[in-house]
Amino acid sequence: MTTLPLPEADAETGAAIRDWLDRFAARVREVDYAGAYPFWHEDIVIFGTYQELVRSRQAWTDRQWDNVWPRTAEFAFDLDNTLVLASPDGAMAVAVAPWTSTGFHPDGTPFPRPGRATIVLARQPDGRWLGVHSHMSLGKGVPQDSHGTRPVKAR
């Protein structure tokens, strides 16, 4: 049986998805929910650290983002080590991306809080990419709880 190579995205699609990841990460760092909403489908289905299965962008905000974004800092995707896969017709893409952030112990001391993400994106008729599924999880042995207290910029 012959195995085809991974369907890696072409350079243009890869650059567009990395740009999407970078712009979304900026919203996380700013704790800007309102600014992050346009990146995601309103009926998204996700898995995450705090929730096994969440349906809808609002539920994701309430159950996952509120438990993470204000309590952490310095979130960024490792774009150099991100793999972008794409469907042959260019309608769908998948980003497989490591990420870093800073967590905080109860006494306020920081700790490294790395993880990884798989994000499925669908190209919209206007050409923009919209996230339709996300699975983000912490690295092994990384404490789930972080105790930062940053304010939410916009809901």
C-alpha cells in the first residue's frame, strides 16, 4: 500500500494561516474576547483544558476563555514549528501548532505554561479563514491552574 505525503499547505496558504494564528494570539494576550470573536465560527465545537466538549463560541468564551486568558500572560504560537495542512481544493486547513504562555502560582510567581493546538479552519466565500474547531491542551506536567488576574479588555 502506498502512502501519500502529508497534504502540506502551499506557501500562500501557510503564510495566511500563520498570520491568522499570530493575530488571534494578540487577542489572547490582550484578553480581548470581542476582538477574537471574528476569528471563530459562532457554532464552533472545541475541546480544551477545562472542557471536554463545548459547542458555540459563547459557551467557549464562558467555559474556557474566562478560565484561561485573564489568568495567564504572554500567549504566542510557535509559528516556526507550526505545520499547516490543507485540502487540495483550498477550502479547509489545519494548523498543528505548539504554543507558549506564562502561568502564575497562587503566590504570583510565574511559570512556563506551554501547550499545543490543533485548529481546523474553513475558507469563507470572501477569502478569509474562520476557525471551526480547536483542541488546545497543556504540555505534560504543566499545572492546569493559573492564578493571574488580568482584566478583560472587551467582551
